[in-house]
Amino acid sequence: MNSALIHPTGHSAPEILKLNDVRVRFPVSNDWLGRPRGYAHALNGIDLQVRAGETLGIVGESGCGKSTLAQLLMGLVKPSSGALSWANGHKGEGSSNVQIVFQDPQSSLDPRLPIWRIITEPLYARGPRNREQMREVAAKVAAQVGIRPEYLDRFAHQFSGGQRQRIAIARALSSDPDIIVLDEPTSALDISVQAQILNLLAELQRARNLTYILISHNVSVVRHMADRVAVMYLGQIVELGSAAQVLDQPRHPYTRLLLEAVPRLGVPLHAEQMAAPTELPGNRQLPEGCFFRERCASSTAGCEQPQVMRGGEQQRVRCHVQA
């Protein structure tokens, strides 16, 4: 299905969030004076714009920095350098309303709270609230995701996995967020339930003009949902463009390997479709030049120099060979 038909956002859509050369590093150990002995470099120069009403897909193998990027947007970690700018004029972390739908609804919902209280948790986090008003908010949002009002006093363990994820979506909606981060929102669900949740998310986006940042290993889900796709490798975005162009006409060698490695029925996986070695290099000592150079079959002498994003509005790539 063409995602552009689901989410008709053109290039004229206003930017609501901009990341400018954002870097995040974490100390990995300290000396006897408490000074860091070294750092893990999780994000390494992220330049990204998020447009109102779009779905931006974030893909990449485990350890590439997707989760750190999500935590940064949520205000749970601060950039070590660089800046986040919101369209409302504020700058910094967490200055706008960003909510998240986690991968596993079983572990993300508090088992001690009734459903109405879980749904309004983002509102209670801002301060004391009127109980009856919060129940009204919960009932309204629950109805939008397909949860019946008579279920609001039940607890999370009394629902199926698909219903729990609907509750998690309702919780994200209750504070009327600017952006919702979808962190593998269907990977813990049965295949038939996955389709229902994806359709629900698409319907909510159309009805409320929501902006999604979709983190997923599932290329099919990204193809179905995303307007644009950012491919991450070792804390950098190596390719960025429309979903159709990035997924059907990838330009970066890593993007091609990532897509070719997706299992397909009746098609054997050949050795040349895999990066070697298969593990990402460590992020305590970053590679010189192109980060993907040691795993790339197309590496040249020019790859020994740091790479920058090249290309136009439609598709940009961090590779001088493919520019």
C-alpha cells in the first residue's frame, strides 16, 4: 500500500521539530576522582527535520542509536552537543509534548492502576487533577481507540495483547501530543492483531493530524506506514528520503544490505547480501572516515575521509560514491 495515500503530507508541511548536529555520549567508567575514563558515542551528528502530520520511519540494526534518539525526543536524555528546536520557538529537550507507545504493552502498563487512570497518566504527571474530569477524558479517548467505557475500571491483565496496546495508544493521546514515538508498536502482537493496530494508528493520524516517529525492524510495517524513512548506522543517519525512494531505490550500501537481508519466501540469503562482520563496530572508539567503510564492499580511498549527507530534498545519502 502506498503510504503517501494514507498520509498526504507534502514538502510544504511545516516543520515542528529540527535536530541540528545532535550528539549524545555516555560515560562508561570513571577514575578514582570520578572523571570519565571513556564514552559510548550513541548519536554522532544527527541532522533531522520532522514535519507536521507525517510519519517518519527510523530503521537500522540493533545498537544503531534508534532507542537513544527516542529517549532524546522524550526529554529523557540531553544532547551532549547540538540542539533541538521546536516550532513553538522553544529550544532544548522536552520543551514540547512528545508521548510514546512502547513495544510491549504488557510491561508498559502499570498493573496496579485501573485503565482510566493509566490512560490519564500523562495528565497526572503534570500535577493534581480532578478525578471525575479525568474519567471523562479517559472515556472519550478510550472510545477513539475502541475500548468500551464499561471497561475503564478493569486492570491491564484483564485485556488481550491487542487491547492493551490500544490502551497504550489512548494513554499517548490523552495529553494531545505534538509527536508520538511508536517504538516497535506491533512486534509483540499476533499478525492479525498487528494489522488492526496499524489501521487504527492510520485512522487516528488522519482524524487528529498526528505526527508519528515510527521505530521498527519490520520493513513491511515501515513501508505501510511511513512517508519518509531515515536509515541509521552507528549513531548517524546514512540515508534519508521518501519511503518509496529509500525502500525501493536505496543509494547507500548499508541501506541496500539492510533491505536485501530481509528474508523472503523462496529466496535464499547469499553471503554477498550480508555485511561483514555482521556486528556493528563498538561505539567507544568511533571509526575514522566513513563509519561503514570496514563493512562495505564498495569502499574506496575517498571513504577514509569523513562523510557528509549529500543529495537533494527527495533523497540524501552519507556516501561520496553514491552522491
